[in-house]
Amino acid sequence: MSAELSAAERREMPDQIDALSQRAAAKAREIEAAERQIDELSDDVTAGKPGAKASVLKLSASVSENAIERNAIVNTMTKLQARWDGDAPFRQALADAERRKKCLAAIGISVERAKTVDAKALELVAAIVAHQESLNEPVNLGVEPNVAFQLAPQFWFDHVLVAAGANRFRPDLQRNPGGPNSFEEHTRERMRI
């Protein structure tokens, strides 16, 4: 069973693993360089060249020491990586909780904006009703509205919403190329003023 890492370990462990990986790679390069030198000196050792054997022995000792240190580094890095991997479900749970928290906050904002939309929709409908009622007076005074005026409410909704930008989320609503595209334009046209 994996143990959950502390917050400090979660912050520090990736850097520790990376540092150990870099150290292991550096030791591997040192080993390779020493082994190349040993290969280069093999002909000198065979020929009995003075100091060649001592150099090879010294390089071999360096290879051995570096290999021991590299193995220790790799073992430590492997243990840290296993702990890091074992903590993955805990990190995922924290990330999920943080995402959920942000999501709930965003939903809260959306709900508040929905309340605003509802309030504005009530205001819009009230304004349309008041507008409709205001048309009775000109008709009573003898102004004859255009026959198409009876279809006005749906037309108003479609064109006023388009003029307000609703076609950004309702592409089926289109501006009327010849107008009217507002309550005012529509009222003037229908009342023939």
C-alpha cells in the first residue's frame, strides 16, 4: 500500500528525482570516458610502456568507484520514483477536488448570471407589454397600423434579440436586411410614421 506524500515532499520530490537523474547520467559519462582511456592504454600496457599499467589500474579503480556511486544513485532515484508513483492517486484526488472547487465556483457565477438574465427577461416582457398597450392610444386617435402589425410580437422578439446580439448563440436569428431591426424601427414602420 502506498503512503501519501506530504505537501513538501510533493513540491520537492520531482526536483530531487531530476537532480539524481542528472548525477547518474554524469557518473555514466565519467565511467564511459575512463573505459575509453583504458581501451586506449591497452596497447601501451601490452607493450610494457612505463606508467601505462598504473594508469589503467587507477582508471579501473575510478570506474569501479563511479559504478558503485552510480548504482547507489539509481537505487535511491528508483525508490523516490516508486514513492512518487505511489502518491499518484492522492495527487489525482487533490487535483480532482481543486477542479471540482473551481467548477462549483464557476457554476455559482453562472447561476448568479442566470438570475440576472431572468430579471432582465421579466423587464423585457414588461416593457413589451407596456409598448403594446401604448399602441392603443394612436389607434384610438385614428392612426391605422399596417396589416402585418398583428404579427409584430414574434417579429419583435426575433429582431430585437438579433439587434441585441442573440445571433451569437442563435445563428438562426438573422438581421432583416431591409430593416426594421429594432422595436423603434418596427413601431415607426408599422404605424406608418
